[in-house]
Amino acid sequence: MESPFGFAGALNPTGHDAIYFARICAATPVKLRRCNPGEAGAVIARYNKVGGYDWLAIPLAPYLYAVEHSTEAPKWADRDEVRSMRKKYLEAHFYGFPVESPGKPWPQGYWYQLVGSSYDRRIYAFRFNTTEEQDDALIAKLNSEPNRTHFSLVRNNCADFSAMVLDFYMPGVFHRRVLPDARITTPRQNSWELVNYAKKHPEIQLSVMEIPQVPGSRRSSRRSRSVAGALLVSGDIAPVAFLCPPLAAVVCVDYLIWGRYPVHLKQVRKVTAEELASAAGNPLKANKADGRERRMAQDDRASFSR
């Protein structure tokens, strides 16, 4: 569950959702495989305006810090440094995918979302157990289905993708709600449903950690909200109240009764980049695996570019 940031985060403070797998790696950004020993897994998520793809898979360290390994992450980074790291990683690993913009210094679209997320926002990671058989089945499912975008903020957003993946592991748990989110899936709703499921199923061994936002020139990210909460904190409820006071009252009641989604994050343990590197795998082994991954990606680029 990733916190909202910037101007867009002020208008729509629901945040972003992604899924990290320790046993699933990216053969290419759009093809999955089981990880080899020492590899750190991949983050898989749905994005908007990224070459027409519905989801992409990015190794953990680049996704968080725009570097090859978490131990290389800077302690402080300004906007120019972050921009440079993102551009360097995209150029090195996405050559052959439709991110190039001839004559322009930066790939067009929202490709920056794929790398360096921790420079923009605070991230809460909800960790739970899966089986190897479940992971293999998900790899087969995502690899066999068309990976073409049909992104919709209301009906097919990043949280909808995460809910689909989570429901693959915990069938019937994750679904849209009329109240409080007007049938719009949000990251906070998914987290709340996961926490409630874990209370009834301790065997999944749910734990929560915070990956802090890297200090720098960007302001601290905000708290993620439900749709009703977003309308209230962003001030968008004001024109609603002017045009239709009863509807504004319903939104307020909706938020107070259903829409706060308490997930109790104040005492969550914070993890550093070094701790993530240690927990995720051996960086030296990962170096060798990355070389194999690049060779596989070179073989597959032509077909994926089509």
C-alpha cells in the first residue's frame, strides 16, 4: 500500500497498490518465471500509460530505489538525482520496449512509475505466506493471458489488479463495495480486507512493515484514504455540498461509519534498504542471475515490442 504524493495525490489521496513476490521473478518486464537461488523477486502492478501493457514486473531494488541492488540506494536524493537514476535504469533494461522517444531526453508516458517508488512515497508492506504451487499457478495465469491495457481509474485501476491477484490466493475475500467506496477498489480497502482475513487465518502469518520515503527535495507523501475519505480531505466535497447537500451528508456518514479502514500502522517496524537487501537475497548471487535475465530479455524483446 503506497501513499499518495504530489499534486495528483492531493486531488486523489487513495495512493497506489502493488504486489511483491519473493519467489516470482521477471524474465522480462512482461513475462514471469520462478526465481533462481539468490534472486530477490519482483514487484508486479498495473500502471497507466506504459506502452499499452496492463501490468509489468520489476525487480525489488529497482522498483524501490532505481538501482540494481538495495545496498546502492542513496540516503538522500534530490529531484535531478532521482531523475538521472530512473533514466539510467530505464535505458539499460527497457531497450526494445516502447519507452524510447527519439530526439527527446526522457521516455514519454508514465514509465517513471516503474522505478524509484521510495523517493516519492512511503510504502507499507503486508507480508503473508504463499505456497510454491500457488505461485506457479499465478505465473502460468499471467503469462498465458493477454497483457494489454484496459486501465480505468474507476473500474480497472492498480488496486483492482492487486485485488485480483490476492483473490487468486484467498478466493472470495477481495471485492468491490458499494459503501464506502462506491464500488471503486482502493489500496487501503485491500489492506483492510487482508488484515481482517489474517485475523481469522493466522496460518498465513501476516506481518506489516514500513519502507520509509527516502529523504530529499520532494515533500513527504500523504496518508492513503478511501474514496469517501479522499473526497473529504481533498476538499472535493465542497462543490458536492453546494450542488447537493444531502449527497455530501451521505458521503460524510459513509466515511465515519465504514470508510476509515483501520489497519493500525502507527507502531509498524521500519526497514532500511540494507535490511531489505539482506532479507530479499544475496546480492552477489543476484548479480549472476541478473546477467541471465538480461540475456533472456534480449531474446524476447522483439516479440514483446510487437
